[in-house]
Amino acid sequence: MKLSDFVVSDAIIVDLQATGKEAAIREIVGSLHAAGRIAEADTEGVIRAILGREELGSTGIGQGVAVPHTRHSTVDQLIGTVALSKQGVEFASLDGDPVHVLFLLVSPPNRPGEHLRALENISRHLKDERFTNFLRQSKTREQVIEILDEADHNSA
């Protein structure tokens, strides 16, 4: 599975405005809605599901990275996107540091294997310091897409 299989490039945010967890999740889910991947009537349900998952434990995994995710019946395929925050988002991360790189993932409930493979793929890339540093420095959506494509190519 490649990042390009599920990352919705039209929903990538390179200058996330939110500084809190809920506002960041709302802004990112809003970008998936704006890209036509989540219906307006379903956005609040998806946001609530992600926030519910966060109550079980923060997906802020440390080193300025978070991977908020959920399964939701309103999506028929695995979708995700990337958001970058220059100022940082307070995300209750494991290390207490603000988050600058967020990968948000939503998948259909009937495909748990796909969901886990996507999470594994994301976390494998995020362990690569070079990958996360390049993402953090990205200023345009095109630069983010290029970094994701290169990561896909290198892991093929």
C-alpha cells in the first residue's frame, strides 16, 4: 500500500491555522469535505468519531507528529490527508510537544486490515527523520505531494 493510494492531494493543508486538537481535526476534516471526499452532512459525525478515538489515547505520537484516525460508515474507501502547522498544535502528545505534521485517516468500518496497513505505512515513514523534516519544510501542496511520491517510490 502506498501513501498515494489514500492521501487526497486536494485536501492537503500546508498552513493549518488551528492551534488546538479539536479545531485542527475540524479544519482537516473540512479539507476532506472541500475536496469532495466527505459529504457535508457527514463531517460532524466523522469529527466526533475522531475525537472519540482521541479520548482513548492521544494519537500525538511524539516528535511533532500526530496520526488522528477513525473508521466511519459514511466513507466507502480509505481516505486521508496531511496537514502541516507552522505554529504547532497542542495535541496532548506523548512527549508533550506541539504537533507540526498531522496525517488524518478515515476508513470504512468493514476494512480493518486496510486501516491497519495504512497506519503502519504512515508510521514507518514518520520514523524516517528525513521524511518528517522535508514535510515540515514544505511550503506548497505540490512539495508535499512530491515528498509523499518519493517516499512511495523508495519503499516500493
